[in-house]
Amino acid sequence: KAGLSFKSNIILAGIPYTMKETKNLVLVDHFLASLKLNPSHAIIVKGGELGRLNYFSEAFIRGDISCERKPGIKTDSPNMIIIANEIIDRLLAIKLPQKPEASINIGILRSGYKYGSPATSAKIGVEIRSKSNELLKNINSRISNILDLVRHESRVDIEFDIGVSLGAESIGWNHLLTRAAIAIMTELEIEINVYPSVSELYYYLKRGISAITVGIANGNDYHMENATAELSSIYKGLAQLCGLIMAVDSEAFNE
């Protein structure tokens, strides 16, 4: 409707629930592996927040720690909620450096099936982030030691199912695509919010594909069932997207 036309071939690809279902994120890598040629550039579009600009990714591990009673154990097995609490306490007690930055986030806890019975299983959703690939490996090793300790001392089955493990990558602040995004957002009077991605961006950057992540709308309660978007903000969001496509289609990006 805007009357735009492009010299480049444009692929539109959508993969849902990459932040809600851990292993869905890997589908992005499978999609890129299935292409005969790598795209020259990629624009990753998120619903929110308008103004976000991710041109670098943090190293991170996202997975589930599962706790279950050992089959056939003769003594009373402890409540798995208590075991999960022991693990969480030990994870949060890990001392993390201020530089390079790192964090351990407990985002999900599922356990139990009724009030009157001890929980027979528990699942802890964990995400570890760092700007250093080496520090991330070190933290993961310390978590494995904690799980071994609790596993043997409490005599329960504990597994750490890593759904996705990504590294740190960046196209840089001075890359043409980063500078184009900044210029477009500035022209549209969009407040720019730069921070690292822990999502699809890594899969593009590791293949040498210039890529950034931007948001389309302002809203509330992202990733929740009651998420909302401000319709008026989408106009600027789509104008931003059109501007980015026009930029990467230009001769300056394809010399």
C-alpha cells in the first residue's frame, strides 16, 4: 500500500513461542540450516518494545532442573518442593562477578498435585546469562556440582535438561545496520533502548549474517496470556520496519 518495491528477495519467517518453550528457539537454527543460501541481512521483529535495539547477544543457558523420587527407595523420600528449595538456595548463593556481568535467574517452578500429599516431582526453570562465554561455562560447571551434591545427599533423581545454549556475538555499534536502525529511530522520534539479546539473534550472527532485533509496538505483560499492544504505536513500528528494509536493499549495503 505504501508503493514500495525492492531489488532484494525478502523471506518472511515466523517461529512462535521461542521464549516460552525453551527448545523452540533451536528451530531458528534448523530454519537457517535448511536455506540454500544465507541471507545477507536479517531483521528480527518482536511485538515489543518499540525502540528496542539488540545488535549483540549475551551467552546464556536456558533449561529445566527436574527432581524426582528414586524408584524403589525403601525409606521415605523427601518432598520434592523442599529439594527444589534447597537447589534454589544453593544456586542463588553462587557468588557472581560484577565484571564480566553474569546472572542466574529462576523463572519457573512447577510441583505438586494436591494439598495433602508431598510432591513427588518438581521442575525448576533456570536461565544463566553472561557477557563471557568462559564465565558461563564456569557457572554451569558449578551448578552441575551443586546438583551432584543434592542428588547424593538427598538420594533423589536430579537432571538438568538444557534446552538451549547460545554464545556471545555482536555486529558492533558502528555496523551499517546498527547505524541505519539508530538513524531511522531518531528520525521517527522513537526512544532507543539498547541491550543484549538472548534469543534468535545469535543464530544469525554466528553464521555471519548481519542482523538486529527491533520491536514493533508498546504494550504490557509481554509473554503473558493477557498481553496487550497499543495500536497507535504500531504505525511508527511498521514505518521503522519499512525503513530498515529500504536501507538493507540499498546499494550502500550491497556493495
